[in-house]
Amino acid sequence: MKDGVDAKSDVRLGTPSKDADGHSSVRVTVSNTATSKKSFAVQADVRDTGGNLLDSSGPHPRSPPWFSGRRTA
């Protein structure tokens, strides 16, 4: 992201699993460790054991900044 800050230490990923539709899913938790209100955008890349990129999922460009929801890769 342009003018973004690397906040990897504030993001935790849960254990990947399959949802009811058979899509890969993982819970993402972001902790705001700043003393002021912040916005976060998270991109999750799915890689095989060889490190090859299989899929990528991030915020939808039309999602409002307060959006809290689910994206599947």
C-alpha cells in the first residue's frame, strides 16, 4: 500500500481450514497497539510447501474503511 506501515507484528493468523463451501479460510486478528485510532489492510498469500504462490486475498477495493468481514481465497 502506498504510504503504508509494515504492521506484521500486529497481525495474527489462525489455523487454515475449509469453510462450508470448501474454500480455504483463516481467521485474521489485528491488534491496534498505537494510542490512536488506526486502519489496517491485510493481504494473505497462500503458498505451497515449495513457496510457490497459489492464491492471494486482500481487502476488496470497494470495502468501506470500517468493514469487518470475511474474504476467501
